[in-house]
Amino acid sequence: MVVTVAMTVLAAVAVVGLFTDPRELVGAPVWSKAAKFAVSIAVYTATLAGMLSLLPKARRWGWWMGTVVAACLVVEMALIIGQTIVRGRRLHFNFATASDRFIHDQMATAIYLLWAATLVVAVLPSCQRLPDRPRATAVRAGLFLALTGMALGMLMFAPTPEQRAVLDAGGKPAVVGSHSVGAPEDGPGLPLTGWSTAGGDLRIAHFAGPHALQLVPLPAFGLAALSRRVPVLRPPLVRWRLIRIAALEYLGLVAVLTWQALRGQPLLRPDGATLLAVGALVVTAVGAGALALRRSPGCPQPPQ
């Protein structure tokens, strides 16, 4: 929560920087990366703190892993500020100088530690019996979807065809890896996010995955509130089924976003295959949801 407060303050400072600092870096305002990461980290740490508070056991383990996550995120933000704002140089994929390579490697180390600590946090509620089964399923699913989304970031570190050609020729390119697929890194992008509008962008799925931490548990709380007025939602089994469907459909969405980006396709210009995949997700979600709403009197509680 200390990191949450600090990132909230930093996000406000970064917004001021966006309007007062005219510098640009890789086609975007120099403060944009700090602003986006500050908001994302603030939401992430606040959500994770709430989930850790639900643990009935192993709370000390949760505290330590939460501390590791917080420390890694502080290091990550310090490197972002130092490299992009203070030095005015790109952070990700930058191997131009020994200093750039060192900072890049420290960032990668912090991310690996963050992922490992989050994995332990995800395992803790999976090994315990939480009071509310539907909410417990939502928390577990959100954590593992977040881990999946974080892991997808590794796809960005693969050399582009142009970079691969330089490497194969024995050269040392200044940049190895890219957020974009089939488009230049500094090409046109969507407002605020900067996601490429000229090609695929792996940041989209990488963004969607970690924020399952908020978007999957939210329906659990919403369904619990609705169950007071909607009788069909009162059995925990029904809500448990709906949460599982939501988690699986969200995983499918992350997969489609990754597939779309790897084919060099902009988010807002999907082809027929992408639209068909999205349509399949919608149809299966509606169909599975309708089946889940059928009450099972003989099984009022979800499986342990």
C-alpha cells in the first residue's frame, strides 16, 4: 500500500510532466512511460494487497512475497525514471552502450523476481480453503491469468527480422526486440496507450493479462451483490460456474490478442479470422453462461 500511494503521487507528477516537458523518446512524450507504469503499478499493488488480506493462513509468506513484489516494482520505476527522464534514453531493448545494457539487464532481473514472487502469491490461496468459493476461484484465476500476461512479455524480446539479419551477420544491433510486429517502434499509435496502429502490438495482451487481477474478481463481487435480488444467482454453485466461464473466456481473449499481434495486425483493424475468433468467444460465453444458470438442487455448493 505504501507503493500504491507513492505511485499515485508519481502518476500525478508524470501527468504534469506530459504537459510541461516537450521532450520525446521513441515517438512518444518522455513522461508517457512513467505515467502509464505509475498508474498500472498503483492499481496492481492495491489489488494484490487486498488479495493478500484474504489469506486465512500463511499470512507471513504473503507479507514477504508482497514485499518482494513491492520492492521489484520500486526498482522498475526507478530504472524507468533514471533511463527515460533523467538520461533521455530508451529503456526496453536498448543495448547501444554498456550503461544501457546494464540498466536493461537490471530491469529484466526485477521483472523475473516480480513474476516469481507473484507465482508464490498465486499458489498461497490455491492451497487454502477460502470462505467464499466463487470469490476464491476469481482470486485464483485472476492471479494465474496475471502471471500468464506477464510471461507473454517475453515475446517482445525476440529480435525482429531486421535485427536477426544483423545478428546473423555478426553485428551488434543497438536495439534487440520490439513492442510492435510488422511496424516501426516509433510509428503511429493509439492515444494514451501508444499501441501501434500500423502493425501488431504485443503490449496489448501483456496489458490485458496482469489486469485480470482486477477484471476477473470484479464479477464475483458483482454477482454476490446481484444474488440478493436475483434468485437464480443465490446458489454458490451457479456463481462459481459463471466465474470459471469468465476466467476461461478472458484467457481466450488474451490468446486472441496475442495471436492478432503476432500476425502484425493492428488492434482496431481485425481481419475476418480475428473477428471469427472473437465471435466464437462471445457465443461460447453466452452459451456456457445460459447452461450455468440452470440450478442444480442436488449440488448447492461448488466442489472443494
